[in-house]
Amino acid sequence: MNFFRGVIGGQAAGAQPSGAETIQKLCDRVASSTLLEDRRDAVRALKSLSKKYRLEVGTQAMHHLIHILQTDSSDSEIIGYALDTLFNVISNDDEEEQEENSQKQADDLGAQFTDIFIKEPENVTLILTLLEEFDFHVRWPGVKLLTALLKSQCTQVQAIVLVSPMGVSRLMDLLADSREVIRNDGLLLLQQLTKGNAAIQKIVAFENAFERLLDIITEEGTSDGGIVVEDCLLLLLNLLKNNSSNQNFFKEGSYIQRMKSWFEVGDDNSGWSAQKVTNLHLMLQLVRVMVSPVNSPGATSSCQKSMYQCGLLQQLCTILMATGVPADILTETINTVSEVIRGSQVNQDYFASVNAPSNPPRPAIVVLLMSMVNERQPFVLRCAVLYCFQCFLYKNQKGQAEIVATLLPSTIDANSISAGQLLCGGLFSPDSLSNWCAAVALAHALQDNPTQKEQLLRVQLATSLGNPPVSLLQQCTNILSQGDKIERRGSKVQTRVGLLMLLCTWISNCPIAVTHFLHNQDNVPFLTAQISENLGEDERLVQGLCALLLGICIYYNDNSLENCTKEKLKQLIDRRIGKENFVEKLGFINKHELYSRAAQKPQPSFSSPEQMLFDHEFTRLVKELEGVITKAVHKSSEEEKKEEEVKKTLEQHDSIVTQYKELIREQDAQINELKEKVSSMTAQNEQMQSTITQQLAQIQQHKDQYNILKLKLGKDTQQSGGTAEGAQVNGLQLEELEELRRQNAQLQTQLTEKDSLIASLRLESAQSADSTTAVSENAELLKELDMMRGQIQAQSAEISQLRAERQDLLRKVETAVQGGMSTAGGAGDAAKTSELEGRLSAQEAEKLKAEVKGLTESRTGLEQQLASANSTVAILQTEKAKLQKEVTESKKEQDELLVLLADQDQKIQALKEKLKELGELVEDEDDLDSRDQFDDDDEDEDEDGEEDEPNP
């Protein structure tokens, strides 16, 4: 404090006290007065002097004002004066009338006073506490003071707010304030608070900020709203930009759907206000933030899908084709549509179907390309159209084929303008920027698509009357060789760079295109001449691209042309250029200052047309090819041959591995089928077990019934001396019991046959149990069949026991009948029957008949269930035979393939040893693990040493 007083200096004594003295007296009153009214008057006076005597008030009164905030919080008036005074001391907003040096000193004063204030974090927490006061004279000055602190020392104040309990929540309450001035200043406060702090951004987002901000935007009139809409959009940008968590929360909350209404532009687009242009520009930026190429691919794809489903993309395309839209809004809309469709097949297909409202209707792509190749259009608009075309073709082979098809002779329509015609027109236009844009656009139609590179070789161009047509590839090389005739130096470089990038993209990874390029005998001498010359700084880039093009001709050369083989081209470089000089010229590309700028992001961003030299996708191609071309140029012929042999061997090995993979897939499919069959058999087995359980229960029930019948027969025989009982049984049951005895014998015979059938099935399964993995899995089925057999044997034993008991019963019945007949002598049967029926009650006779009838029905059901079980066993036996046959064939094929693999493995191992002797680094294939596993499993089977020759 003494330091600040020394800066001011003393003043001569006079009649009137100086400002410093007055402020000192006021500070004494604030500190010493016991009456609240006196302190309030003193603070009011300090507020009135704080703007004029900012330094004095800040140095002398700050700690007194902070003490007032701590002790007099019950009086809103004095708190408001104190907050206003602190705001005047810390804020730099009212220093606009000062000179530049004075403004700089004022900024330094604000930063110094902010440091003093936040040195005690409790001071910031105190202001956050005061914001809970609803009184306007407290809340509004508090909001302004905290905003000024954030502007001066943002990072430090953010850290204090972040650790303050409920600090962010108190600030979010400002958005719900009914007083617009507090709500609007609260928006400005949150803008400063959320700058560059992801943690605070997340807290604000989860405090329902998106819902409140979108409601405010809707209330204020969306794009037609005022400055408040702009503040809300800026805050949304702070919350979403480079914050994947908030972006995901925004998407999951279905807030993307609410953005559609922002872009509902009417037919009358005249008279756009500056505020509306600003608002719509920020809204488009918000859409781009959600689908930016720097976001994770999954998040971007999800947002693109949502924008298509809710109709947002359709709305943007409507603005794109509307008339009267300002140029900067149209440019930003094109950029926004570009990133919404980039890499999304559904969105790209929709964009391809959009037509401009013209007569006749034309595709939107054609209309945009017309703007791109028109040199009278604004530069930024042409760049935006190029970016849109690149995004349309990004990972879109269908779109690439459609563009190339418009150039082919069979699809050209003379009555309409196509995209291919526009690109060719721009490629050979006198405007160098049109040349560059058309070349880059055509290169994107060939990117990572060898099929379309071959198709484009069919394109023929008509030249002057009477001359034969030439191919598009030849015409591009002709323009390159005639580039020195162009008068404008800069334009010549831009055109040649564009054509060289197109040619490099075209013939890379396409040996047929390389052959077509080398077939023209003038191309290689032209490239070597360009590379070997010592040209100026502007021509270095052209030399580097020529070296790249010649290197691609070497690396992707299939040696189909005798005069332009790999070896002869390398000898030519060695004689005419020199390998070291060639590599040095090749390095000119990535050393160019504009190369790194283009490599940063996909969107072309250049301040002037002369800076448009590199394309983002082309920089990726350079990174991919530079190293391999350098290595290919330095390799000798012997190394080249060895590498070719190794490459062929590895390709052969890859084909064999591919065959094994297919075999393994087939075996996996077979194993899955066998598993399904086992599951089906298991289900059938469970069903059979359930049936057997039911049969056992019925057998037990029959045993109980026979026991009861046996007891009844014995009791009646004792009571009647055996005569009447035997006659009754003979009359009612004798024939039925004989029938049951015969059915029981048949049932026993069928069970015996079933037992032998299951035994033979088990023997066959045991013989093939160790043949393959599929049969080993069938062991569980065999176990289940064994269990079933045991259950059936138990059932058979019980049935045998029941049969023996029944035979005993029948013998007793026959004995009883014979005894009854001998006792009766020669009396008539009718009289005996009548006498026996009189002794046996009618009720017992009916009961006995019912029991015999039930026993017969139970036996019939048991026979039906046995027949069902026999049919199930027959099905199982059939499926088992099929399974055994398939396993045998699979094992035979596997043995043959394993022999082939062993032979191939020895050859590959020998080749790897040769490569290691030559100093090459050899890496093992992950897919060899499966081959090694097969070798280990079948090592015993291959000990006989017999190997077959591989059949590649």
C-alpha cells in the first residue's frame, strides 16, 4: 500500500483537501463509525470517487469494503455500494476514453487489484454467497464484479469457483431470474466461467444448462432474436466445443432435434439484419461442432444419423438451394452440410438426390460445381464447394463411381451438364484456381478406389478438328509439358501442382495406370528433366512432385513394358539425377510451409488463392509413399528379385493360410451343426426319460393293482372253498389274463430287440469316439444313451418280475378252477355259474371287471410309448451313422491338409532364414498360431515322414 502511495506522490497543502486525503477520511469513517448510516454514506462517497480516483480507492479502501461485505450483509444498500465500488476498481471497461498507454496501465491496475482480491479465496466465496440474495441492488453488482474478476484472472477464479460448495449451481440460478438484466449479465458471466475449463463445462451442462438456454433462444425468437440469442449460442459453443462428454449428453438429451427449428427460413430472404446473420452463423457453427472431423468417429456418426432422422440435414439443404441468402451464410451452410454428410453413406445418398429449384431441375452437386469452376465467384465460396465435394466422396465408393461414370463415353448426355463435364472444363480452364480445384476434386473421385482409376483410363477427350481424341491421362501430361508457355509464374505453379497431385493419386496402387503413363515415351524424359534442373524456389515444389510421380512409377511398376522396367528406371535415375539428389528433391514436398497447414485438418483454409497448393488427403498419400519410394530407389536388382520371391512365397503362404481359415470356418460350422444335433438329441433323451418315468409309475400302479387282485382272489377262495372263486375268475378273467400274458411276451421281445439295438449303437459310437473333436463331443450323448439303457433294463426287470407274478397268479387261478370243477362233479355249467354268482356279490364282480379293463388299457398305452421310444432310437441311429460318416471324411481331409501345411511350413522357415541372413526384419504372422496348433495335435500321425507336394 505504501508503494501505491509513493506512486501518487504528495501534494502541496492548500485550502482544498486532495483526493487521497478525502478517500483516507472516508476510509476512517467506514472503519470507525458505529452507526450504519454513517458507514453507508461513507461507502456511497467512495463509490462516487472510485472511477476518478481508482488507484487511491483500490489501495486504501479495498480491505474496508471487504470487511463491509462480511459484517453488514443484512443491509442490502451498503452491500450494493461496496460491490459497485469494487467493480469500478477492478473493471477496465470504463477506460475507453484514455490513451493507449493509459489503457495499458489501467489493465495492469485491474489485474493487480484482482490479484489482491483473490489472494484470499474466501473473498470470491463471499461474493458467491451474496448472489443468493434476491435483492436487485445486491445480485446485479455481484454478477458484474464476478464477471470482471473472471475477465482479469480467469484461470485462478475458475479454480476457486470449482472448489466452492454449490458455486456453479448458484451461478446457474441466474438464468432463471425473472429480471432480464440479471439473466443477460448471468449469461456473460457463464461465458467467462466456462472458457477452457472442461470440468466447469460438465457441471454447467449437468445443471440443466442446455434446456434453459434452448428455452431462452426460443423465447427470444431464435435466429430473428437479438443479442441475448447470440450470448446463449456463444455459451453453448463453450459447453460443446472439444468436450465429448457434453456432446454426448446433448445428443442423448434429444437437443439436436430442437435445432431444426432454427433453420426454418422463409421464401423471402431479403433484408437480413446483421444480428440475424450473426445468430445463424453461430447456429451453423454449433451443428459443425457436433459433427466435426476431430470428434471420435462413433460420436460423429451417431450425430449425423440423428440430424438426418430429425430432418435437420434436409433443412440445411433447403437453405443451400434457396435464393437471396447472404454469401457468408451460404458459405457456412455449405461447410456445415459438408461435415454432416462426411463419411455417412445415408446422408451422402440423400445429398446426391437433392435437386436445385431450377427449370429443368439440376442436381445440387452440379450446381455447386458450377460455382467452384466459375472464377467470378468469391474465393471462400469456391473453397467451401470443394470441401463439400470432398466430403461427399469421402469413403463413398458409390458416389465415386457415379462421378466417374459421367465422364465415360457410354453415359455422356449431350443435352445436360454433368459433374464430370464441369470437372474437365475446370481442369483445362485458363483460370489456375479452377485447374487446381478441378484436379483435387477429380483426385478425390479416385481416392482409395482402384476400380475407378482403371475406369478413368477409358475417358477420351476431343481435341482440335481432324485430330484423333486423346485420353484424359495423356491430356494432363500434355498440359504439364506445355506449362512453360504460361506467362503468369504463380498461376503456372498452381496449375502444375494440381495436375501432379491428380496424376500421383491416379497411378498410385494401380499398375495398369502406371503402364498407361509409361507407355507415352515423352513422360519419363520430361520428369527426369524437371527433377535434374536447378530451378528457383517456386519450382522446388514442382520438382518434388515430379520425383514423387516418378517414384510411384517405380514402386507400382509391374514390368510389363520392356523399356520401362523397375531396374531401367532406377538406372536412369542413377545416371541422370543421382539417387541422393532424387531423395533430396522428394523431400521438398513435406518441407514446404503450406504442407503442414494442409495436413492439419480436412477443410481447405487458405487466406488467398495463391496459397492453395496442397490437399489434406494428398498429404496422407505423401506420408505413405515417401518412405517406400526411397527404399525402392536404393534397392539393388538382386535385393529386388529376392524381395519378389519372398513376396510371392508369402502370397502363396497367405493363400494357403486363407484356405486353412476357410477349412476351419467350415469345420466350425460343422461342429456347430453337430452341437445343435446333440442338443436336439439331449432334448429327445430328456423326453424319453420323462416317458420312462411315467412308464415306471404306471408299472408300479399295475403292480399295486395285481397285488390287490391277488389278495382278493385268495380271500374269496378261502371263504368259498375255492369252488365259486375259481369259477368266477374262470368266467370273467381267464381269457383276458391269457391275452395279457401274450402281450407281455411280445413286450419282452420288443424290449430285448431294443436293448440289442442300443448296444450296437453304443459299440459303433465307442469305435469312433476318438476320431475327431465332433465325435468327442458326442460322448455325452453316448453316456445319456447308456443311462437310458439302464433305465430300460430296470423297466424290463420290473416287467419280468410282474410277468412271473402274473404267471403264478394264473397257475393259482387254473388250480382253483380245476378244484372247483372236480368238486361239482357232473353238474351243469349253468347251475354252477348261478351258484357262484349268488355267492359273489354283484358289486365285487363289477369292480373286478373294471380293474381288468383298466389294466388292459394301461398295457395298451405302455405298448404305444414303447413304439415311440423305438422310433426315437431309430432316428438316433440314423443321425449317428450320418455323423460318423461326416467325421470320417473330415478327418481324412484334415490329415491331407496337415501334411501340406507341414511341407509349406518347412519352406517358409527356410525362406525366413534366408531373409534373416540378408539382414531383413521378419515378423511372424498371427495366423500361424492356428497352423502350429494343428501341427502339435497331429505330430504322432506325421511321424511316418510321408509328405505330399502342396497344391497352391
